[in-house]
Amino acid sequence: MPLIEVKNVMKHFPVQKGFLDTLFTRQKEFVKAVDGISFEIEEGEVFGLAGESGSGKTTMGRLIVRLIDPTAGQILFAGQDIAKIRGKQLRLLKRRLQFTFQDPYSSLNPRLTIGNAIADALRLQGIGNKSEQKQRTKKILERVGLSPASSFYDRLPHQLSGGQRQRVVFGRAIILEPEFVVTDEPVAMVDVSVRAQILELMKDLQDEYSLTYLFISHDLATARHICDRIGIMYLGKIVEIADKDQIYTDSLHPYTVSLMAAIPVPDPKAKKGEKLPKGEIPSPINPPSGCNFHPRCPKTFERCAEEEPALREVKKEHWVACHLYD
Amino acid sequence: MPNLLEIHNLSVEYKTRLGIARAVDNVSITLDENKTLGLAGESGCGKSTLGRAIIRLVPYPGRILEGEILLNLDEDVPYENGVVEKGQINLLQLDDDQMRALRGKKLAYIFQDPMTSLNPMERIGKHFVEIIKAHEPDTPKEDAQVRTKDLLEALDILPERVLDYPHQFSGGMRQRVMIGLGLTLTPQLLIADEPTTSLDVIVEAQILNLISDLKDKFNLTMMLITHNLGVLAETADSIAIMYTGRIMEIAPTEALFESPQHPYTQALLQSVPDVRKPDRKLSWIPGSPPSLTEPIPGCMFRPRCPHAMEICEMEPPPLIKSASGGIVACYLYEGS
């Protein structure tokens, strides 16, 4: 049984309008941030969600750990539907599901020492007394590489570098010993020379706590290094899911192909053959008809504008939503 | 003929509460005409400050201490009280009026964030007309508008959209507009500071293609400031690596990637993931750069360098000719 099963999940945000607009138009508009997504994450794997900004990957991650409520659909965690639970049940569930935010500069309270920031998780969950909480926090600080813990415990976030802050963020995520961690662009704000260090830490923590990760990233080069499988998102939908190597060497969806071609490669001799699609990702308020990608797709044909392609398994463990492969 | 831009021994300091930080430390660089120089380094290495120093817009409390920035002006540029004569001039000796006449006209700068560098209260077209009128006040408004539309067409933006406001444009289009604004008066030198950092990969690739097309069309000399070595591999002719305000290495792009000389360059390249080589192990540089307010004697990379020697603690290493056809500041190559 997969650890996480997402079944046809949707999240539509209502669009804020001015007073006059609401007076004269009856129709409510929605941003379809996540629009019918299904996938599974096996226990112990690193599943990557990649796509451009506005594709809905962060919203999807927040839905899985129930930071926001889905509009429709089911989210199964270890077989149990968690899409609608609330109250105490939800709070207990959050021990098992954690989320790390992208920006370690704004996700840490500037006036809270990092020791307190990490211990807060224990306090809020009512685990242990004060001295036990402190003990456990110090252990975690050492574990994420901030040693000696006693010298880091009372520091404020501004006294740390970007990489160290990201370590604090991971410390806060694992102190409750969760089974599943969603990590949103963990290295995007960190200098390139220390990125590999953070990725290594993620791997180590995974082994030690037998974690399962959802790794959200726009950086496909990094994703290929750390993920086992990758799902590509476009405008609130998943267009392709495959093994990390297959999705790069054997991309099927035209969007994936152009995404791969656009990745900057640190090698001046690399040749760029693929044509880039024109324009940019359209608004998720009124997405195009049929296949979302058809107005930009180099291989579009009649059917694409009319009918939405379903995500189907066209090769072993390789899913794609495109009429080309019917 | 002299080079288009020569920088000699330039130093820039910021006076901060914690002390004086030397963000650019004795930097000398030369830019050849019609070439792109990439300026790379991690955040805080002084690459943006160096770019801003060239147009003499170092943000407060920064101050240009010393040095020379020599621009080879290709024509006389009139300003309020006279003319800046053509030929080689030292930008640091010009007064504010003279400098203002050169900015936009001969030196263009594209700022990092296209979301905040356009005026939200003005139509796109007005941005262009303003630049043209500021430098060529005799141009009739109609001519300026025609030129604007031509430019937008070259940037793949529908000319009708001159009437739109910045918020009606997407991030990629705003960055196109910024590039267009930079090119309006066909400057000799375009400095682009992280022009694609806030953009998505596909849009980033589109913009980089556009920049290289325009470079040929307008005979541009460019300085491209970025932390992304992948971007430079595709666009730059040569690359300068900066660390703690100093130049560590300059080399032609291919040589830099093929045989990086400086230990910092080597370590930096090993930490960049390459999507085509998933099996290559990524490494990182231990520690973090020393604080600029408490500089250490000798080579600033020494505490993180695997090859550090005794001599590295004495004096900062001078830039010497390197085996890859560039220059490098490292004692490893002294005497070889």
C-alpha cells in the first residue's frame, strides 16, 4: 500500500474582486490552482513535483499536509482519508506529516531563538516538560549539524547563514519524528556552494528516520539528483509521471520535452536543439479548453482543444496525459 | 585602439554599523568590444556592487574609494553645459551632469527584478518616450512613439501594448521591456544584473535567446552578472569569478569549464548539478565566506581551500597568467 494516495484532488481559490465588480457580475471566479490531481507516493521514496511557478506544485504540497483544505477529492495517508478530518485528530496527524517552507529567511521568527523555534513544535503538541523539550531540541540541533548545540540554542536567526537556517528548518520538521515530509524548494534560496550539503542532510535524515519526501522544485537538475520519481505539473494538472531518469531521457509530453530543453547546463559545449514554446503559462482562472498546454504546444492538433487528455500509463511506470500517445 | 571598458584597481566600500566592508577590492577587468563578460560568484561577493560602480550608482552607504573606469566613447555626448568628448574617458572624473548624460545613452543597466523596476503608474510606452526625450530632447513625440513600437516588435511584444500598464504584463514580458528600455538608445555597454533569476526556466531560456539575438543586432558589449554558471555557459564569451570582492579567476568560457584553475572555481563547478549527469556526486565548499567587515590577511578563500599553504596567509595573491589562457589569483601557480 502506498503511504500517500492523492485521488482527484482539487483546490479552487475564489478571486477577490472590487466592490463594483461584485455588484455587476454575478458569476464568481476561481483560481484553479490544483485541478484534479491523482498520484501515489510509496513508503521510503522521494517523489518530486516539478513545474514552473503558478503550476500549483506548492498548493499540492500544502494540501497533502492539510495546511489548507481541498475543495474536492481524497487524500489517503496510510490508507486513511485525511481530507476532511479536523480538531484533535488533525493535530495528532500533524505529528506524522511535516512541511518545510522555501524561504528560510522569512519562515523563522526573527525574535525567537532557534532553540525555542524548534522546541515550539514539542510545546504545541504537549510533548514532555520544559527540560525534556530542551534536551530533545539540543539533540536535534546536533543531528542537523548545528553543533555544539548549546552555542546555537540561544542564537537568533539573523546570526545564521542561509544554509544554517535551512538546517534549523529541517530540525523543526523532524523533531516530532514524522513519517512524511513535504519540502518546498529547500535549496532555492541557498548559495550553490552549500546546496549539496543540504541535499546530503535530507538524505541522511531520510535513512535515520525512514522518511518519505515530497520534494517540490522548479530546478530539474537538483530534482534529478535527489528524487526517485518525478511528476511534472502544468497549470494545476500533472502531465507526466516517471522514474527520474526516464523523465529526462525519455520525456513523452511535449511540455516536459521543452522544460528539459530549457534547463541551463553548466557546459558551454552542450547544444540546444529543441524549440522553446512561445509565450508563458496562461492564467489558471480561465485555463484553455481541452489540454491546458495546447495553445503553446508545438505538436497540437484538433482534438487537443476539444478533449482533455487523461493521465494514462503508456509504458511501464510511465504515465502521461497527452493525446499523442492514445 | 583602446578597449571598450577598462577597470583599473577599483575599490568600493560600504560603511556599516559593524565596520567598513570592502565589497569590491582592487578589481581590474577589461571588456572587449562585442563580447559578453560573465561575472559570477555567490551572494555577497560584490558582483552587483561592481556593476553598479561602473554606472556610478553604488547604493548608499557605498563609496567608490579609488581606481579608474575607462570607457572608450565612440561619439561626442552633449549634456547641459557642454559636451563629453569622444575617446577614452575616466568615468570617475566626470561630474554628475556628465554622468547622467552617459547613463542610458552609452551605458545601460538592467536591474535584477523586473517586477519592481518599472513605474506602476505609467504606461509601458511612456517609459520609452521618457528615456528618448531625456537624452534627445529635440525628438518629436511621434518619432519617439514609432521607435518604441519598432523596439517592442523586436522584443516579440505586440506594439499595441504600449498603452498597457506594467501590471498587465507577465514577468517575462516585463523583463523584455526592461531589456528594451536598456537598448532604446543603442548603448555601447549593457550591464545586466541577474536578468533571468526571478523567471521560470522556459522564460529564462527565451530571454537568453533574445539577449544573444539582440547582441548581434545591436553590436552590444555586455556584462552579465549572475550566480548561475549554467546561464553563463550558454551566453558568455569569458567569465570572471569573484569571491569576497576580489577577482579569483578570469578565463574564456570553455577553458573555465574545462580546466578551472583556482581552487574556488573548481569547488564551485563541482557543486553545480548537471541534469545530464545524475551519477556525478555533488560536493560543497565547507564553511562560509569570511565577513567583509573583518577581512583576513592573505587570500580570503584560504580557510575553505583544500590547497592552503603558508604563503597564502601573508599577502593576497596577485593575478597571474594561467594555463587555461586567462588569469588567476592563486599561489599554486606561482613560478610555473
